[in-house]
Amino acid sequence: MHELPPLGIRLRGVTKAFGRQLALANVDLDIPPGSYVAVMGANGAGKTTMLKIVSGLAAPTRGSVTIAGVEMKKAGPRLRAMVGFVSHETMLYGDLTSRENLLFHAKLLGLADPRDAVARSAERLAVTSFLDKPVRALSRGMRQRVTLARALLNEPTVILLDEPYTGLDEAAAASLSDLLDELHTPERVVMLTLHDVARALSGPQRLVAIASGRVVMDRPLHGGTDDIAESYMELLREGATR
Amino acid sequence: MNWFAPAMTIAGKDLRLEWKTRDVVASVGLFALLVVVTASFAFPTTGDGREGIAAGVLWMAFLFAALLGMGRTMAIEKEDGCIDGLLTSPAPRESIFLGKLFANLGFTYAVELVILPVFIVLLRLDPAGGPWLLLLGTFMGTLGLVTVGTLFSAMAVNTRGREAILPLLVMPVSVPVMIAAVKVSEAAFTGEWGSTTAWLLLTLAYDAVFLLVAIATFPSLMEE
């Protein structure tokens, strides 16, 4: 087995059970730096659970997750700061303005100049014009951009996004795709869960499909993607009829 | 990263939220005020032993008011998955607990400082033992209540009937600090020192023990 470069993610025998229900069953995965991975599967397949475990938000029942060679269970503040997590919830306080939310998280991240970090992240995500509006008053698309601005405040090297396209209109979805392409650098891991095969085929370079908590497909996405889409749809149909 | 800086950041955020919404202080303050006003009609304002009854009523109001506020401040973190934002941040889990504790302590003690003079006037009490003893006893008792309450509100926040579960969890555990705080307040109202030192020490020990227990157990409570 090859050694992962320093900032890769490694899952070994990751199992997560909620009572008797297995959300993930013995998942092994290596994600080297520079990866742009789409995790797909039907509702309840275990995609969100996998992302939560990688982010350190949930602990595996068995197995281990390591980032940069360090187990997430033992992750210190520096390692946790390297992981930016965007959930399908905004993680923003509705009664605070976008600026207040971003400043709060910048301070939690221990950034030397929180105001500067907020200004830069806001500019990158084009949220500067509504920074002083309460989050509650923003549209779903605007909130999603603020959420992304929060996750990118400290330029994390691992970016995890749980169904980031949910609720976005076409224009907002297109600008999110552009942003994800921009974030995809040789040093960084971008990992997102998706439902839409077309989206998975239009940006990510690797597709991991999960069904009933198991990895059932793990393929690179470059050229000849029609058969991948067809195989994935076949897996979904099999899952639905099981 | 130390615990204190992120804890203050979290408490500061709660304070800012409260400044904007006045959710906690308004509901907690109004509730406590209603209890003391009702008590002023229901209980005697003259006669022997009234200081003991008054101290008991006062702490009953403080306990229920604190429960109301603590449930609300933790529920805020549940909305829109904000708690996940805290848990995935580099802030140590202990500092998340301390941040919520500081905020709860600030809100509750601030309300108590407003309610105390109203209570004293309405029940015609005289803090003969010295206002400092009343304030100290109130602070120490509140710290104990809020420490236990913050821990249990984190446990109860994911449950369906959290408003009912939180008092059920907090009340039995808070009995020692409640008794001690009532005794200290009674001494402040009567001016008779008696065994007040022992009650103050009991409150101090309760605060220290539960603070340590809460800091030690909070991180595992937050694990999914």
C-alpha cells in the first residue's frame, strides 16, 4: 500500500452504528491531497455520516480516520482548523449579521487579524454587499455563500461539503461550481456529497458511491463518463428494488 | 489554544445575540419578577421566621428562571446546526462549555441583581447580615445551578421534551446547593451568622466539584 502524502485522508475499517442500524460498514478509503471527490448515494446511504466522521463531528463506532497521519479522535486545534466543513445547515446565527457571524468564527479559528480575514473571504464569495444584514433576512443562496465564506476564512486544506447545491437556483449553483473548481488545488482535498450525477461528472475527479453504508463504486472521473453515470444509476435502481 | 479566549468569544457572541433579541433576559426577568410579586401577596411580610420563607421563595424563583434561560441559550446552538460550527472549530470542547457557562451565569446573575432589590422592598426585608453576603451567596449559588444546568441543557437539547426534561435532571442534583444558598440568603436577611460559614463552604465545594465534573464530561457529551 502506498504511503499517503502528509495531508491526505485515510479511512480504515470505518463503521458507524446507531443502535442496530449500520450507517457505515467497514469503509476503507484513501484520499490524497489534490483530490476532488464526489460522494454519492441514495438518501440514507451514509454520505453525511461519512463526512461528519471525517470532519471529526462524529466518532466512528469502529475503525479510524486520519488526516495528515493524525487520528481525528486525537485531533488538536491545529488539525481541526485545517478542515472546513459546510453542512446542509448554515451553522449561522440568524439574529446576527453575516459580518458578526464571520467575525465570531474568525476569532474561534484564532486568526491574527479576524477583520481582514472576514473582508477577504467576503470579497471572494461576493457577500460584501450584505455583510451587515441579519442572516435571517438573506435568501437561501446568499446564506449558502456566507456559509462558504465562513468555511474558507482560514483557507483550510480539507474542504467538506454536505449537499452544497441543495436549494440553489441555476445561477447560484453555477457560481458554486466555479468556486469549487477554483478551490481544487494540488495541496487541497475537496470532498462533497451530491445527488445529481450530472454535477458529479462536471467537476469532481473521482466518484465514490455508497449504498447501505458500503462503498460500492470508487472510480476516477476523466473521459468516458457515460458508462459511470449508467453504472451509478444501475446501482441506485438495485438499491431501490432491494 | 487556551480555553479562556474561545470561551470568552462564545460568551461574547451569546451576549451580542441577547442584546439584539432580549429573548433570555426578558423571559427570565419577567418570570422571576412575577414569582416575587406573587410571593409578596402569598407570604407574610411580618412575623418570626419569615426570612427563612422569603429566602426559600427567592431561590425557587431563581431556580426556575435559570432553567428557563439555560434551555434557551443551548437551543440557540441547535438552530441551523450552529453547534456543529462550534464543534468543528479549533475551540476545545471544554471552552465551548465554559463559554455557555459564562453566558448563562451573566444572564442569570444580571436578572437576579435586578430582582433582589424588588424582592427586598416587596417583602419588607432588611439585609441585616450585609448586602455583600446576599450578593456573594447569590453568586455562588447561581454558579452551582448554572454549572449543572449548562451541562444538563447540553444533554437535553437533542431530546424532544427538553423543556420538561431539563428541570427533571437539574432539580435533584441541585438540592445541596439550593439548601446551602437558601441558608446563606436567610443569614443575610436575619443578620444571624450561625453556621453560615459552613453553608458558604458547602456552596464553594459544590461549585468546584461540579465545575470539574462538567468540564471533564462535556466533551464526551458532545460526541455523536
